[in-house]
Amino acid sequence: MNSSELLPVGRRVAYWRGRRKLSQQVFADRLGRSKSWVDKVERGVRSLDKVSTLRDIAAVLRIDSAVLLGRDAQPAEAAVQAEGVDRIRAALSAYEIALVRPTAHGPVLPADRLARDVEHAWVTFQHARYPQVVAAMPGLLAGVRRVAADGWGRPLLVEAYRLTASLLVKLGEVELGWLAADRAMTGATGDPVLVAAATVQLGQVFRASGRAREAQSATLAAAYRIAPEDGSPGALSLCGTLLVQAALAAARRGDARVATDLIDEAAGMAARVGDGHDHHRTAFGPTAVDLARTVAALDLGDASGAVAWHEKTTARDAWRWLPVEHRSAHLIDAARAYLQAGDPVGAGRVLVDADRMAPAEVRQRPVAREVLAWVVLDPRAPATIIQLAAALGVS
């Protein structure tokens, strides 16, 4: 790492000005600024809060604006992530169960140990620690497959594939996520609860791949198949989550009436479950349903309505009860809503909040980086978001 990368922004300006052998006066003249202004920037008294100013300074110093503000180790992180995804791809390419010939090496872990490992991986995912989950999944998939090959642990197999599908969709690896979701559906065959749980991820994959019609069809069919007769919280959570998925698919297709009806139906179930629960890894409850209204409104072209739902829902105490992954993912959607509503400052604010809450949500998700790139183009973008974009190499 270059020593200048450890410096505050103003000190980096001074560093590079010195490297270019420019006096403060000459530098100021080339920028069309006063020497006093340059001095205040370099001492950190004045902040650099406009994209245009940063670009002007970078041009005079003959450096990239990202270098001026300092990059983190994103290229290395991206390489590590790509290698991890490749290992997951290799793990998904194994067919030990069908061949009755385990290819993975090492001892077969007992089912209770694997159950704890799957639980830990889910918790890690819900804390938005995606690099750790990427590293863990190949071994975990091999372990649960070998247990399932011996006739044990089918629920563990389904849960591991569900988690893999959610992770891969999050990282933008949608086609590979589809394979994991399909494996979860195959493993769940014959068990209505497992099928319903696996269909949650299948719906996510279909929506992420632009197949909204298929997403709506699959999730609705699963929802009504698991429709609770006894009113158990687990069944209500699965059915309600599937209805939300179907509603989001309908919104993506532009069908406002169906989207509203399905979310309202899910809201009725959520009221019976209450907030603060996580049955079947759904985090289903009234707050989760109202957050989904933000996304539905956004996809239906009602950006101001989406912002209103976001601000109303996140003001509740129950907002903080949701998993970090759920909240940070929602903030990315909220940033999209603010952008479409013509409020790049609001978009920048929630992106910074998301980065503070769960850095991997912003730094590992392609969709988050796309939103960030749009925000930073606006001349009103706050300095904090400009620095974040530069650190990630987003321009």
C-alpha cells in the first residue's frame, strides 16, 4: 500500500501536489481558486464535497480521482470472492448422491455437528458477512450431501441449498443460484414444508433473472399449498413470505392490483405472527411486509410512495429487530427509491447507513455498486458517498 493511501483526503491533495512539484499558489491558480482555499483543503479545514471539484483537482494533479481519495483492497477482495464462487460452483457440480460414490474427502461429520454448522452459516449470512459464508459453503455442501447420501439429514440438505441460492443471488451469480434453488426443490420433494421453504429462494432467483411471471406462478402455488389451517406461526410465515414474493413479482410485471391484494393478504398473516420472529429464515412479520411495500411501489413506478413506506416503516422499533442482512438489503432498495424520487442526497444517506451497518452489502453486491455509481454522478452527492465510491473504485 502506498503511504499516501493512509492519509486523509486533504493530506493526499498535499502529498500529490508535492509529488507534482507544485506550490500552493501555482496549484491554486490552475484550479482557479485562492491559495487560502488550497491551504484549508490540505489542512482539513475545508471539505471536498463536490464531484466536480474532486475531478478538477485530480485533473490538475494528473491522477485518477479514486487514487486521490484512496482505494481500499477491492480488487483483491473481488478476486477472493470470485475464487470462492468458483469453489461453490465446483461443489454444486458434484453428484455424489446420484452416483453413490462420495467424491469429497475427509471424515463424515455427525448430523448434529452439521446441523450446528448450517445454523451458524445462516446466522453469518443474516449478519451480512458474505465473504465468510462464501468460504464456508463448499465444505458445508459436501458435508450435508454425504449425510443425505446415507439417508440422513434431508432438511439439512435443503437448508444448505437454500442458503447457497440466497448467497449467490446476493452476489449477482443468478444462474448459479438457480441451480442451488433447483437442488433445494429436488431435495424437498414430498415434504410440503420443505418445498414451501425452498420455493422462497426459487422465487428470488426467478425475479433476479427477470422471470417475474414464473416467480409469481411458483410462489403462489406453493403459498396456497402450505396455506395454514392450524394458524401455526411457521406455516403462516412461509405462506405469507411466499405471498410477498408473488406480490413483488406481480409488481415487477406492472400489475398493481394483484400486487396490492397479495401484500394485503400477507399483512393479515403477519399481524397474527407479529414482529421479532424468524420462522424458516423468513423474518416474516408486519415490518417485513411493509418494507416489501417499498419495493413493490418502486417497481410500479411510484418512487414517492416507496420513499414514504421506507420512512414510515424504518421509524418503528421493530425495524431494528430484523436481521442485518434484511435491513441493509432494504436500504439499497430505499436508495433506488430516493434516486427515482429525485433525491440523491437521501440516496447517499441511506447508502452510507447501509455501509456502516453491513459493509459487505454495499461492497459485494453488484446492484449496490450500480446504485452507488448513479448517486455519485449527481453534483449534489454528499462527500461521504463520494469517498465511498472512490474507495470501491466506482465512478
